[in-house]
Amino acid sequence: MEHTPKSIRWWPLWVVIILAILGALVTWIADAGHRQDKILLTTMIVIGTTILSILWLLFLSEMRWRGKLFALAVIALGVFLSTNLFEFKGFSGDLVPIFEWRWQESQTTFQLSSENPSAPQMSKTDYPQFLGQHRNGVISTTQLKLDWESSPPKLVWRRPVGAGWSGFAIANNSAITQEQEDNWEKVVCYDLHTGDVQWSHKDNARYHAAPAGIGPRATPTISGNRVYTVGSTGILNCLDFETGEQLWTTNIFEEHEAETPPWGVSISPLVFGELVVVSAGGAVAYHKKTGEIAWVGYRNKSGYSSPFLTTLAGVEQIVIFNQGLVTAHEPLSGELLWMQPWPTPAVECVSQPVPLSDDKLLVSSGYGVGAKLFQISRNPMGEFNVSTLWETIYLKAKFTTIIYYKDYLYGLDDGIFACINPADGTRQWKRGRYGHGQTLLISDVLLVLTESGEVVLVDPNPNTHIEHARFAAVKGRAWNTPALAGDYLLVRSDREAACYQLPTINSNVE
């Protein structure tokens, strides 16, 4: 007597799939939090759907065990092939897992241009610190040609580098960055025109956490014949610019018994006069020649932003964006001038505050918080007052730089480029999915290094998004800030660095 084979019970699987689709739709259509929350919820839905599908296969499908074992073997083979063919490379700025073909072609040698230009003596075009000479991402000494089809950028050199999110500081044809090599955190000086290593200094330190990645994340600061660096665990070094010899060092967080930020220290040192200013449980100043403590400011948990010097309400001050608090200090004494609370859920305080005028300061962060414009004033007694002019959810700078140009704001709103009217915080437009990259203003054009390693020229036009040109510059995640010295653009990612000579109209435009 023949047995009729059981039909497979499909309806429980269809219920799981339909519920998963509905869950994903609700997550992305309804107000389910900021973008990173939605991605995490979607990931949980995918994982839950996978687990329920396997449970259906084993216990509810009524499939014969031969079929079940075959299906499990197919799943196991798929997992085996995936783990062996693809390599996990961390997370994007939106917390999306990144997998890459394990045997993809990698750049392991230099790629030099056919021309090796003579090294010019640079001064006005030096890029000696984080975000350039004025620490605001604005470069006015170079004017770029916008037609890269007829005058494309020239590759000068390309080379592999150690992991990390540090950018380059450039002076006198030397380009200095930080990177990780095994358990050593390194400060490396490259020749700007050849990519050759001139010197390197290393400390026994290593930071690694998912999704933050491996290695140092702060850009060095060049001042005179010295280089100042802050490593991912808080090591502050003063090195000789010519040789890399260590002149003095300290761990700023250990010295001040402060708690290090959970995603690694990313504070680029500010050199002001005879002082080096950092943040270690609040602003701290050291004598730049000796490493002795000059002053200690208001105590607060450190964020990921870097101190900068500006003038607000007619008073020169050092402003720093720490965890849940914006503070301003008198530069020579460290006296607290004013402080302004910031929403406490936004622990990732990374983006640099942007002065808009003598009395206005824009502050922004990601994870659904957005931006606020503060007005700084003084009463007849000389005391400072901070008031909020407006706030908006349309400019969520996670760890990018916002540019203020001709009365408008330009920056990445959760990975998408946007233009904001600073008069009231309204959005002019939002377009251009560049990921969590970095932005510079080069005279009259915006240069964006996308998270995926492309360089894009964007017109600072408040009426519409105009993209002039783009090219693929580096591979890997490019959270690192680019650097421009004259017509030489240095870009890097977590795995390689490259130098390009950009076509310019006039390399010394005032």
C-alpha cells in the first residue's frame, strides 16, 4: 500500500514573512526614532525572522526529516561559504554591518603619478591641524577648477596605512597622521610629494571596539618645530617636528582621574600661545614646552569634539563640546565664562560647534537630536547669558563638520547633504547620500569626502543641490577628515591613504 506524502505546512512561514514585512514597513514609515534606531530594529527583525524560519522548518513544516536535514545542510553551507568568502569589516556610520569580498584586490604598493612635482615652500597653504588653520574646515588660499572631466585630479601616491580615524596635518611638505600597527599606536610623518615615511613614533596602546573600529582617531597639531598628538587611550605626546623624537608625554585621563569616552579619545589638541588645550574630564591646558599643567577648567565628562578658539560677545574664548554640555573658558586662566546644557541622550558629541557671528553659535549632534542656534550675550555686569534662538531636527551632524557660507549652513544630516537657513532653522533642501563623511569649503565650493571614499564637489547653492564632479579616491571607510595644502589633497580611510593634485585656478587666492 502506497503512502501519500504529507504536504508541507507553509502557512506558518508565510505568517512570519508577512509580519516581518509589516514590521519593517512600520519601522521605516512610522515615527520609530532616528535612522540608527530604525536600522537596529530592522536588523533585529531580520535576525528574528531567520530564527523563526528555522524553528518552522524543524517543528511546524511537517516536512520529512530527510528534507529538513537537506535544508539545514543548505543553510549550513550558505553560512560556511559566507564566512569564508566575505570578511566582516565593522560597521558604517549608520551601524550597518560591512562585509567585503575576502580576496578583493588590495593596494599594497605605491602608485605614483608620472610627474613628481618639486616641493614648494608652503606657508599660507599649510594645513597644520584638524580642519585647517582656523579649525573651521574653510580654506581660502586655493580655488579649484570644477570641470574634472577635462582637468582630472592627478594621483601623486597611494599607500596602505594602519587603521584609525586620524586625519593629516601638513606643514613644510610633511604630512603627519596617526595609525595602529598591532598593539602599537603610531604617529607617522610622510613626505607630502612621495608618500615615503620620514619618521614614526610609537606607543604601546590599542583601542578596539565595535562599531567604533580600531586605532587612534585624533588629528595631530603642528606648531613651530613641534607636533602634538592625542591617542585613542589619552596619551598626549609632544614630538620634534623634524625627527619625531618624544619631548614630553602624559596620559591626560590618568593624570586627571577622568573617565575616557567609550568610543575612544578623538580630541585634537589646540595650540594657543604657549598652551596646549585638550579635554580630559573637562578642558585642560598644558604648557606646550614643558608639559606642565597650566590650568584645569570646569569638570565634565569628555565628548569627542575638539576645543577651538573663537570670539563671542566681544570676548576671546575657548569653546568645547563635551558630553551633555557646551562650555567656554577664558584662554589664559581657564575661568569658566559660560556653559550650556545639551540633551543628555546625545552622548556622541562629536561635531564641532560653528560660530555664525560675533554672538551666535550653532551646535549639532546625531541620533535624533538635531541642531540648536545659541545667542551669547553679556549683561552690564559682564556676566554671560546663553539663549536659544531656534532648534531643528533637520541638521543632525553625527561626526561631520557643518560649513557656514554666505548666510547658509551646509552639512550632512544623518548622512544626507542638506542646506539650512540659519535665520530660522528651516531646511532649503536635502539631497546627496554621502554617508557619514567629512566636508571642507575650498574658497567657493564644498569638497565632500564620502563615507565610501569618494571625493565630491558640491555647489554651495541655497536653492538646489548641484554636484559638479566626483571620483573614487580611497577604499574602505573614510570617516577621516581630508586635508588640502595648496593643490595637494590628502585623503585616507581605515586602510589606505592617497595624495591627489587637484586642478586649480589660482593656488594663492586671498
